[in-house]
Amino acid sequence: MERKYNKQPKLHIRKGDTVKVLAGDDKDKTGKVLEILIAKNRAVVEGINMITKHQKPTAAKPEGGIKKTEGTIHMSNLMLIDPATGKPTRTGRKLNEKQKLQRYAKKTGEFIK
């Protein structure tokens, strides 16, 4: 059954989380999530999937140059690092003591901030 009101999906990773890369050129590296692109199901992670962009010379920056920035990586290739243990873990959602859904680490069972 499709959601009526809140069409935004609930993702296992949020902005500010520390994640581990599971696949690709940067496999086994860790970094902090800078941005989430919900529509494309991708994330921008600090220092991961670096791409080069060529900058044309402008009046403000006459020398131009080559700029390195982070590219996006698919959410399925990321795994959350548990803040309590520092190890990768799967996540779930369950009710906390205030009867609100909150993420928790499946390995330890502890709530994630």
C-alpha cells in the first residue's frame, strides 16, 4: 500500500553519519555523510569517490584550474558505523521510550542518536 501523506522514504543513513564503503574503488574506506540525494538514492561522503572538474578562467579566478570534489555514491554501497562500538552495523527502526520511531543498531540493539 502506498503512503498517502509522507512520500519521503526512510533511509538507513542520514546526514552527519559515519559510514563505511562496501563496494567500488574506495571499498573499506570510511567517511562522514555530507549530503543525501533522496530522489536518486545516493549520498555524498567526505573524501570518497573524488572526481576532477576543470574550471574555466573567469574574471574572478583568472588562472582557472582543476578542482577535486566528492562525487555521489549509491546508498546500497554504504553501511553505517555504530557510534558506540565503531564497527559497521545494519540498522532498524523501533519505538523508543517516548513512543517515537528511532533508528537502532542491529548488532548491539542500542538506539542511534
